[in-house]
Amino acid sequence: MICALGSAVCFGTASVLQAVAARATAPGTGSGVDARLLLRALRQWRYVAGLGLDGLGFLLELVALRSLPIYAVGAALAASLAVTAVVAARALRVRLSGVEWGAVAVVCGGLAMLGLASGAEGDRTGSTALRVGVLCVAVAVPVAGALAGRLPGRARAAALGLGSGIGFGVVEVAVRLIDGLTPAALLANPASYALLVGGGAAFLLLTSALQRGSVTAATAGMVIGETVGPALAGVAWLGDRTRAGLTPLAIAGFLLAILGALALARFGEAPTEPAAAPSEEPRTTT
């Protein structure tokens, strides 16, 4: 759980850096998904720094997924929005309302409940059909993203965010389906390719969502995509369970963490304007 929370801190801080960098990147033309956007974003030092934090967060996530049920790790990752809100409040002089501070507390409380109720990771390794199915979902993510990029306004942002969340969810499940780390085992396992395709597509869709449209809607879609589906997959096919008699506590903690994160979804979009001077009143985003 410490690794899962450390991953959330890395991802939450990276979101602020990447949102600022994405908004400062020149937009492309045509569809809402621009594969060259990543290359342009890489010219921004904030985006590169965010990628470094993402890499560290991913390593911590791998450790957590090897010890905890997927639903616990997914809820912890959704809590990265609470980290983003706190970092934005300090670094970007964004004022959090009392309700938003309450949402941060709800996320923390939900994670505490989840930590108490979580059992060990499931002991099932997953069937070949599940591995192939996860790869099929990973391949479908960029295809669906290209279609979502043609939608108007807020619907496009929400669809791109949901697509990126599904891609990140594919990564969570794929990690559990990789049971051998030798080159031969990795090359023969469809989950290895699912991890690469799903993760790459998720980053592309998320960067496009951060740069275009309503990022609040995109962030909410991402939280749902990366938590609900993987949690169900872990319980249904990988044997994830709670501690004896604590299933209601785990369900309540999971829901509280996700609902609290959704209440903070607006912090997926960091303002790009310069911060106010110390003598000025902190500005509030809308």
C-alpha cells in the first residue's frame, strides 16, 4: 500500500506538470487525437519531468500490483487527483474550497478503509483467453480514441479520458498476467504486448485530452476507466478478495475513494496563466 500511495503521489504531481506543458504546446489539426502531439510536448521541460515522475510511479505501481488486489491499487491511483489538487493549491496558487478539502479527506478516509479491508492479491494467473482478450482491448483503445477525437467538445474530452483510463486499466491487469520475466516468456505472452500497446495509447489519449476540450470531463472519464473495469477483472478472473468479513468495508472504501476523486476532477486541468504575485488574491479556477 505504501508503494501504491507513492505511485499516486508521483502521478498526481506529474499531472500538474503535464497539464501545463500540454496546454502550452501548439495544437495540431484535424482529429482530437494527434500522434505528433507527444513529440511536440516532449520539447516542454515540464512534460519531460512529468514523464520521469510517471516512470517512477509506474515502478511503484508494479510492486503494489504484485502484492495487492487490483481494486486497492486502482483506488490508490485514482487518489492521485487529491495529490494533484494539493500540489496545484501550493504550486499554482489555486484555491481549494471547503468542499474540495472535504473531498481530499474523503479520498484519504476511503483509502484507509480499503487498506484495512484488502486481502492479498489473488492466486490465479489468468487463462490464455484472458491474456488474448486483454490484448484485444489494448488494440481497441487507440482505434476508439481516433473515433472519439472526432466528437464535439465535452463529449470528445470525456471519451478520450475514458479511453485513456481503459488503457491504463489494461496495464494494471496485464501486469498480473505476466508470470515469467525471461525474454522467451515475455515474447510468448500476449499480456506483454497488451501492456505496451495499452500504456502507449493511454498516454497519447490523455495528452490529447489535456490539450483539447474539457479536461475536467476527461479526468473524470479516466478515473472511471482505470478503476472499475480492472477491479471487476481482478475479482472475477484473478481471485482478488478482501479480508474475511470485511467485504462491505472494502466496497465502501473503494466507492468513497472514487467519488472523492471524481469531485476533484477539475484539477486534471492546471491553469497555464502565471501565478498571482504574493500580494494578490489567489485565483480560483472554474
